[in-house]
Amino acid sequence: MLVRQYGWRSGACGASVAVVIAAVAGCSPRAGAVADDRSDTGAVQGAAAALVRAGSAKARTSMEMASGGTRVTISGTGTYDFRKRMGMLRVVLPQDAAGAQEHRPITELLAPSALYMKNRGAGVPADKWVRVDTRTLSDGNLVTGGATDPLIAAELLRGARKVSYVGKEELDGVRVRHYRGVTAAAKGFAKRDVPFDAYLDDEGRLRKVRHRFSFVNEGKTVEVASTTVLYGFGAPVAVELPAAADIYAGKIR
């Protein structure tokens, strides 16, 4: 798992939090909800296929990490093409204790088997991209990029089980069905079972999903809640992968 260190001060004492570079929703289950009902499970498991049929969407991402009493959040916005499995996100890293932005936003290009990052820092020139072969990542690029690939987040639901229907809610002005359950994550996490909350619209498209992961870094357990929100289906997506000459080949600190 590729780990990036971001250090900042917290109160009077210094704190260094390991942030991964690549939650539970507040609603209670409705009375009488049937656990692992076939129709509920099938709807959740089919969320990825519904997104492919939709073609593309705009995306908002949020990754919250907690370790040793310190909590940080990485957010992102962009677009994604579910048929080409390609997208672009602008990822914003945490501010320091004084509220200043310590790092320029990172541009991430998501492609099959690869993650490209610009403004990566750590000694990488500002005009160069870093390429990561996501097939080598033990977490399957679920948290490494600081934002879970939207289609990977949906595909993780194909293994959904213990699914319960929570009820109907409104999300960004759209009526959605809220489901809760667990699925299995790739290797590299402290626990294989991954709790999730998923919100589907009337066409079966995933509008929001929140996964909760945990992994051990330098002997400390890091709890991660990754949230992806999808909207604006059919939005144009333009992703141009960098040329080989624009990819940094040096050592990253």
C-alpha cells in the first residue's frame, strides 16, 4: 500500500498522521427490515452494471481517516466514464492547524490498471505526472489514491451480503433507496468484511456509497470511511493520459 506522510501541528503538540494516497449513515433501519432479502441484495449487487448502462457521471468523493485521536479528510470532485473505466478527479488535501492549504490540489487520472497523479509533491516536479500500476496495490486502489475509483466502489458491492433495506430518503433532490450491509474487500486491510451504506435511485443507479475500511500502518490501526456521490449522469468526460515524456521516472521521497 502506497503511503504518504503529511505532518501538521495539532494544538500544542506536534502530530504526524499517515494519510493514504491513492461510516455509518445516520439513519436507523426501519422496523421489520428483512436482512439479506434477495431483491435487496440483487439491487445492490447490480449497482455497477447500472452505472455502466448510464455511461458517465459527475462525482464527489470524501475520504475520512482516523488514527490515534486525529482525524483528517481528503475530498475530490470530477467526472467518470463507466464504460471506458476512466475519470478525472481534483483531490484536495487537509489544511494545516492554522487553516492554510499545505499542498496544491492533486489532479488524478483514473484509468484501467493505472493511476496518474499531478502535483504529487515529495520531490516530483510540478509539471510531471506520477504513474502507479494499481494492479500492484494490495488494497486494489480502494484507498491508495485518497479517493476510491467510483466504478471500483460500485464493483465492490457485487459481493454484498447481509443486506437490509433501510428506507427511502432524498439525496440532492432525488428520491433514493437506502441499503446497508457488508461486502468483502481486497487483501491489505485489517478486516476483510467491509460495512457499507448504498443509495440507489429508481433506475438502480448508485447515487451514493460509503464504505468503512481499516488497515494497519506502522503498528497503528487507521480507520477509513470512503464516500462517493454520483450525479449529473451523462456528463461529458474528457481524459487524456499523459505522454511518456511527461511521467516522472525519478525517486519519490
